[in-house]
Amino acid sequence: MVKRVAFVTGSSRGIGLGIAEHLARKGFDLAINGVRDESSVGAVLDQLRQFGTEVIYCQGSIADADARAGMVDRIRTHFGQLNLLVNNAGIAPSVRADVLEATEASFDQVLNINLKGAYFLTQTVANWLIAQKKATADFQASIITVSSVSATVASVNRGDYCISKAGLSMATQLFAVRLGEFGIPVYEVRPGIIKTDMTAGVAERYDTLIAGGLTVQPRWGLPDDVGRAVAAIADGGFPYSTGQVFMVDGGLTLARL
């Protein structure tokens, strides 16, 4: 039996690594992505290989068109197929700034990676998935984009980040509609407050907010929580769903009185 292949962007640590681990448990071979040198992520790759998974590392930023093309070419050359794209790579603004004071430089940096890079990587991969579906009718293919509750929850001190995630949410719907005729579902997973390097600088603030009832489930989310959700979707458990949002936020966005 030919194993399924998944490409997870931003997967050498944090949420992406949590996703990669659970996909490995489901039997996927993996293309891991990050901006660090491969020598710096050797332990991560070895960790994933313990699940019996074949793993390659695709170094580069998804904001760079040539790097994106190179990653896809490497996957095509090494595995000869791709079944799943998980758009996970993203950054927070280097400096949180009020929307009345935020800079164009920060906006461009965040949007280029979080939205533009993911959008055009999805375009490239989608065309490859279509070709594979046309060649083999029962070929299993899907796309999952990891966005954030910030797609709909306003944070005025990081507007660029919120806009990037809102854009990703619409991109999910657009590709879901376009790829529907080919039987390629597209999903969005929307995490809440997840304990990662990205949130380390504001951990004390979120500790207080969570203790005060910000989330219905009174704890931080973990990369493992997101990984479980993505793996469940990727495994084909929702065949009559596409363009849908799966919340992994501990109830943060539930309307309450």
C-alpha cells in the first residue's frame, strides 16, 4: 500500500511539529518545512522518524516564490506524490503596535508570510493535486489551513496579524469552492491561545486572562491539541464537509452572558 504524503509548513517546532507528530502516527510520510538549516532540526526529524515515517526537510520561507517552487519540486522528486498540504507557517509582528501607530514594514512582513505565501503555495499545490486526481480517480487529497481565532477576534495591537488570518479564512473558502468539482476538500483549523514560542512573551498576561474565564476550558491549548484536530480531518473523517472551520480554542469564542 502506498503511504500518503503530507507537506506541513512551519513544522520544525510549535504547532506545526504537533501536527507533524500526529500525522506521522496516522501513517503519513512527511515533508517538514522551516527556515533553519537542516543541521539545526536533525533531532526533530529523527523524532518523527521514530514513528516509521519517511521524512524530508524542505528549508525555506514560504514568502519567497522561488523557495516555494523548490519545496514542491523536492517533494515531487522524492515522493512522487502529495496528498495533503497543511498551511501552518506564520509569524507574529516583531513589535506589537496599536493600529493607529503600526508600520507598513510590519504589515508587509506579516502578510507576505502569513497570507501571500500560503495563498500562492496553495495555488501551486492545488494544481498538482488536481493533476493527481485526474490521473487516479480515487487519489486522496486535501488541504488544511491553520489560521487563528484572530481571524474574527480583534486585537488592536496586532492588526496586521488579525488581517492575515482573516484573509486565510477567506482563502480557505475560495479554494474549497474551486476544488469542489475535483473532490478535493479544503478545511480551516482555527486555534485559540496555544502555548508556543510565539505566545511565550505574553504568557503571564494570558495566564491571568485564562484564570479569569477567558476560555470555557480553563487551560492553555497545546500544539498536541491542534495536531489531534488536523490529523483527524486529514484522515478523511469528514468526507461531506469542505470550507468549514474547526475551532480548537477551548471555547474562547463562544458567546456567553
